[in-house]
Amino acid sequence: MEAKASAPYVRIAPRKVQIVLDLIRNKPADEALAILKFTPKAACEPLAKLLKSAMANAENNFNMDVDRLYVAECTVSQGPTLKRIRPRAHGRAFRINKKTSHINLVLKEMD
């Protein structure tokens, strides 16, 4: 039995999210929430929201015990890139790529 949650089109680069996901992989859910709360990274806020959503899904949809949940799988993949233009000297244009992420989280109960 597993509970899933996903957050598509999050406006943060996947490389930055991957660093934080490595911190919480295979950790108990309450410990993962504490790690996300005290880690000073931009990706922690949407990840904490996603983890709380997955915990609520586990409790309400699958009647799982919240105290026995752990982060079984967590993945991030690149979403579409927002392309922006910044004016530069001599009438040139400079391309800015704003990357997005699709984040998936799976919680399972410990045996």
C-alpha cells in the first residue's frame, strides 16, 4: 500500500530540488518534515507542502497510520522551460531560461 502526491510545474530548477530530495529519501515522514523545516533551501517550502499532502492522502484515502509512514520514493524531472528576454548593450537581447520541475513523492508504511 502506498500513498502518492505530485506537484507539476513548480517554478524551481530540478537540480536545486534534487539536493533537498536526497536529504529526505528513506526517512520517516515526521523526520523528513523536520529536515525540510530547518534546511535553508528554496525547494523546501514546496516539498514540505507536497509531503503534507501525501501524508493526508495516506491517512484519508488509504487509512494508513501516519506515525509509521516513510518516504519510499521521491523523484524530480524537468518540466517546460519559460524563455525570457533581457535587453543588453548595443541593442542585443540575452535569453534567460526559467526552469520548472515536476516533483513526485511516494509514502509507504514501515513493516
